[in-house]
Amino acid sequence: MSDDRTPVLIGAGQFTPRDVDLAAAKEPVDMMAAAARQAAVDAGADARLLSHLDSVQVVNMICWQYRNPPRLLAERIGAHPAEALYSTVGGNTPQWLVNTTAARIAAGKVGLALIAGAEAFNTPRRARKAGVELNWTRDNAPPPATVGDPRMGSSDHEMAHSLQMPTQIYPLFENALRARRGLSIEAHRQRLGELYGRFSAVAAENPYAWFRTARTPAEIATLTAENRMIGFPYPKYMNAIMDVDQAAAILMTSVAGARRLGIDPSRWVYLRGAAHAHDLWFLSERMNYYMSPAIKLCGQTAMAMAGISIKQVDYFDLYSCFPCAVQIAADMLGIPANDPRPLTVTGGLAFAGGPGNNYTTHAIATVLEKVRARPGTIGLITGLGWYVTKHAVGIYSTTPNERPWAREAPRIHQEELDRMPHPELVPHASGRGLIEAYSVLHDRDGQPTVGVVIGRFEDGRRFLANTPDDRTLLENLMTHEGVGRRGVVSPVNGINRFAPD
């Protein structure tokens, strides 16, 4: 049932300019404005709808440092909101903002909200190459109010062992998954190519995707000069691609607000389920590297709120910065390995595009389009921040829940997750141990540079280490299973070194 305060999404817009002349290229805030105006049109109104906004929220941007992006966006679209919010870092952020905004709408604290984000990495790169200076805005406004968890994603100890970038960390999860499933390195490579081949096919049909050429599983899995290895086992085509220009925006209000604004009910999409939480914060604290208790709990909570099971979901978009993120989410949500339903509606971050923290706004906009086209269908979206750390789930449909909109307090679930046991970390490790998860990092020429290891002692304690600088060893770790391999770890100049037997 939907009472007057039930939150609804009423409009969404996406903007993906390609091959635009540098002189005509829009800066990020104008890209967001274009997406916001499109969202107003999508709601069945026009840009004048944006003048009614009382909340403008912007997803954290990387490509350009405005001082107050939400206020600048409000000025561009003729809005005078009571609040202008800017998020912290995380790919979970768009869904998290939708979840928290829906709760505030239901509580009568927000009337009409805009959630928007943009990244423009491609244009500045082209401008540098052409020797052109971009005349983009540099505002001097006071900084905005910031929302979200501001903690960094890696500890000092992790960063000291080359664990501070997504390309360095996500491969460890993938190799742990492969070992858990008992796959050979070659069979696993083929499986990843098939998974992302399906994603590429979806992107080819998505008018807002950055890469619209469908790649075959063999193209995705085979190493070439163009598809060089980044962090074993991931070649370039399995990585999120941030060299894009993309923006997206969403409009939210209540049922009463939608009626007052004259929005036709055929445009309304309900957030039927919502949940967010984080796993034990640092990578070195996790119970293992093939599960996520937080995704599992978020999925269960959101589906219970929506009154559905995973079998009833028609559309998925599982966060896809790397293949392991998709697989872990599918496992935790209970999606069978042979399920015929596509796991993305956009094509994912490797093919639709990876615009920084804002990808999930594009996924939400696409799901709105899907469920409106088939009223009564259900879409489920996951967002992910840092290193399988921060999670948010949203369930969408044109049909409201049978009960009034209400979500469980996130802190209840977070307290449960925070109490989960985890191995003791030994900072200065010495003795015999075995590899729990690992990767081999590569330089920009695709050459192996260092092995990164998460290991365990026989008593269960954990350590982080790098391998010796040995080309033969690094190549061996990419052709022979390293998980479970034993060896000796010792501290060398403050860094643990693990030498396999």
C-alpha cells in the first residue's frame, strides 16, 4: 500500500557525450545539469520542476575539484534547495543516498530531492594530449555539508604492502574464489571471459554505454597488447574503465509530493526494499576473501522489506568493478550459477563505463526504465564501495509494498556485522605459513612487478607480505595455483617478504 509519505522515484536522466569537440565539451557540473533536466522530462514535466527542489545531493567526484558541487549544480538548474549535500567516496553511494533519502521523505523531512553525479575523465585526457586548456569553473564557495562514511579504505600496513588501489586488491578476491571453487587457472579464465562477455553484450544494446561494441569471451580473456594484464588474473577488459564522460540524475519525492507536482502515476517507481551496511572495514580483517556477510545481510533485509524472494526479481544490476564483485554478490544473494537472468542492466563498469563513484546512479536510472516498461516487474541493484567493504541494496517496482513503507534501522545489522570474528593480524611476521589469497601486479607495459600475499600461520593468525622480486616466481604464480602454497615469511626493512617453497 502507498500512503501519502511513501517515497517514489519519479524521473531519471543519463548523459553520455562521445567524441565531442573540445570547445563544445561540457564540464561535469553542466553534465549533471543536463542529466537533471532530462530527469525532469522523464518525470513528464519540464525543467521548471527543478525549481521545487529542497534537497540537491551530489555523488563524490574525482575528475574535477569544485569546492561546492551541489550548490553549483543548484545554480545551474535554477534551484534554491534548503540543503545541498555532497557524499564521501564509494560506489555504494548512489544507492545509499536513495535509501537514506527515501527514509527522510517517509519521515516528512524532504519534499523533492535530486541525486546526481558526473565524471569527465575522457575530455581532460584529450585536452592534455591536444595541448588545450579547459576553461572549466573553479568556484570559491564554502564547502558543502558532507554525508557518508569518510574513512579511508586501506590501513597503513596494507598500503605498505601495495594494497591501496582497486587494481591491487580485487584480484586477491578473484584468486581466492577460484581456489574455493576448485577451478584450474585456465578454466577460471574462460569462465570470467564468459561472464563478462554477457556484460559486454548488454552494453552493446545500451544507448548510454561508453563501449557499445560487443566483445567475445575469448577477446575478454585473451592477453594482447590492447588487453594487457593489470593485476593477475585480470586483463584490462575485466577492469572498470574510468576514462569516460558520463552523468546521471534521479528525482525522488513522496506519493503526496508527486500528486502535488502533477506527476502521472505511470512514472512512479517505488523503492520496495532498502538496506546498507559494511563488512569488517579493512581488507586484513575479513573472515575470508570469497564471501561478504554484509551483502548477504543487506540482500535478506531488503527482500524481507519488499516481501519477495530472489526468484521474483526480473532485473539485476550487481556492482561490477571487477568480476569477483559480481560473483560474490550473486553468491550472497542466492542467485544460482546457471541462472539465465542477466546480472546487469547497463553492461557494467568495464563496458557501460565506470564513472568514479556514480556508476550505480546509471544502474538505477536504467532499472527505472525497465520496470516502467513492464509494470509489476522487480529490479534489484547492489552498490559497493572501497574493497568489498561498503554495500547498499535497493529493490524497485511500479507496484508498492502491501505494508506502509518502513525500513529496519541499519545500525542494528551493523552491530551484528561488527561483532563477527576475524583472524588476528601479525604486523611483523616471521615463520612458516601458507597463501590464503594473492595476486601478481603488473606495470603499464603488462610486465609483472611484485606478488602480493595474504597468508596464514598454522595457528590461524594472518599476515600480509610481498614476494621477492623474482620474475620466474611471479610467472609461476600465474600458471600454477598459489592459494595453499606454503613458504617462509620474514620482515625485511619493515615489509614482510614471503618466499614460497
